[in-house]
Amino acid sequence: MNSTDLSNPYQELGVSENSSHEEIKRAYQRLVLKGLSQDWPVSDEVDLDDMEYHEDTESYSSVCRCSGEYVISDSDLENGHNIVCCSNCTLSIRVLYNVLQDDASNNQ
Ligand SMILES: [Zn+2]
């Protein structure tokens, strides 16, 4: 099979044309985080302490000025991801947080 079709953005993102706006956004976010995290334009910086933690989903959220939501999960943070796209608009934020390991080494 030789069906590499870069003219289909859905295929490139690994989503279908029937995917919801949010699914596409998240797929795009992951694509960006993989390769372009250094160059991704960030509109704001938010301290992790100022975000709301949701135990059920093990993720942090922050409200965007458009009333959309920024969501970043524990596993994203563990993987070193700190850029989050809004669920509703094209803005993105950088999440500021300390590496958890600092805590363990000071706790003796
Ligand atoms: Zn927004």
C-alpha cells in the first residue's frame, strides 16, 4: 500500500472526519507537543498551583478568557509536557510547575 496522503489533515492527525472538534484539537495538540513544543506560541503562563485539580480524571484545568478550558493530565506533566491548548479557541498556555522529585530529596 502506498496511500500516504498529506492532503488529508484528518489522516495526518490520526482522527476521522467525523471526530468532534475537541478530538481534533487534542490530536493536533499531541502532534504539536511531539515535534514543535519549543516553537509553539504561548499566550499566557499559569502556575500549576492556580489550576484546579480533578481527582477523578487526575488532571488540572484552568479557565480560558474565552470561557473555554485548559486541561492537562498528571501523565502529561510526568512526560514533560507543559503546553496546553484551549478546548474552545486557539490560545495556548504554558503550565509552570516544579519537578516533584525535588520534594522527595528534601524530605529526609
Ligand atoms: Zn480559549
